[in-house]
Amino acid sequence: MNNLYDLVEIFKMPFMMRAFAAGILISLCAGLLGVVLVLKHYSLIGHGLADVGFAAMSAAVTFGLSPMLVATPSVIIASFVIMAYSQKKGVQGDAALGIAAAASLAAGIMITSLGRGFNTDVYNYMFGSILAMSFTDIIISLVLAVTVTGLFILFYNRIFLITVDETFAAASGINVTLYQFLISFLTALTVVVGMKMMGTLLISSLVIIPAVTAKKISRSFKSLIINSSVISVICFILGMLASVLFNIPTGAAIVAASVIFMILVGIVSGIGRRIK
């Protein structure tokens, strides 16, 4: 890039505006949902569901079907199965996610190898492409963002109790299972929409890293939610700018920005604790 004017002109391009708008909305959803998932030890759900999406998209490409129409119901069903399995006595959430991720990734690779191989479509779904975002994705992202944000605002107390103490929440008359499956459903939709831009291999970073980073500087559940969503959006914007400035893949740039931000926050918070 020669100057700031060129950078502004690039972001005026329709495909960049679509990617920027959808990305901010998806990042907001991931930041909010990530708090609950990390605290409930479902931090790998983004990775597990993305692998399921990869398997579904591989099958769709192989058989000439619409990848999104195949992946969306597949990921939603997988999220419910994982949630139901993880609630069984003696089964840890991360274990269920690990099993689903490994099995799905293996299935996706085998389907791709037996089908058309790793062509451009499969490559884009693995690593993401900002060119893949459409106006429909913006509408879906907007509806999803409004739904997720509204859920956290209207049912904040219930989500807090479910996240912190399921037993007390159930004793208080809250339908814990309903909210768990609702969070799982919204996470599945966020993953499906987000992996078009981030890729199946990198979408989990939007769910995990901002929440982990926010935990270092948050002293309450409310501040954790706010900080996680803000950090998620900031890292997305920084990643997008880095992607354009240095001509690197968008997904990788966003992950790099998130990791660097997490390290810096860790250093600053560590210094702050020492000073006190």
C-alpha cells in the first residue's frame, strides 16, 4: 500500500465492505458466546463444529451440492449431539468435542481424497476467503448478532447462573438444558457463517482467544462479556487491516492479531499485578 488513501479506497470495494460488515457482526457473536463456552469448558466447540462443517462441505463439493445448505444443518445437529453427549455422567465436554473434531476431520479428508481432491473450493473452505462473503451473509450475520446480543441482554441473570452454577440455576427453576442447547445452536450458526471467511481451520480462534484474553482483565461476569466482545471486534479489524496492508490471508491475519493482543494484555496485566 502506498498511502492511507489507497487503503481507504480498497475498503470501499463491495466485497471488502461485505466482508468487513459480516466480520464485525460474526466477531461480536463469537466474543459473547465464547465467554460461556470457555467458562463451561466447551472452548473447543468452535474447532469441533468447524471440522464437522469441513466434512459436510467436502461431501457437498464432491457430490455437487450447495456447501452451505449441507453444512448448516449438519453443524447444528452435531452441536446438539455434542451437547447431549457431554451432559452424560462422567463425560467431559472437551472430550466429546475432541472425539467429534477428530472423526469429522478424518471423514472430511477421506471424502475429499476419494472425490475431486483438494481443489480451490475445498481450499477456500479450509482457510477462508473474504471474496466468499455475500449480501445474504450480512443479513444472516445481522440477524444472528441481534439474536445473540438480545439473549445476553434480556436473560443476563439466567445465563450468568447457568454459566457459574448449573445446580443452583436448576434449583431456581431455570431450564438449564434449554439454554445450553440454545447457546449450542447459536454457536453452530456463528461457526457456519464465520468459516466462509475464516476457514474451518481458524474459526475457533474467534470463539476462544477473545474470551481467554478478556479473563485476564475482567473482574466480573458482565465486564468479561463486554471485554470479550470488544476484543473480538478489535482483533478482527486489526486482522483485516493487516491482511490488506501485507497481502496475507484474512483468517491467519485475524488469528495473529488475536494472539498478539492476548500476549500484550497478559504482559500489561502481569505488570499491573506486580505494581499493586
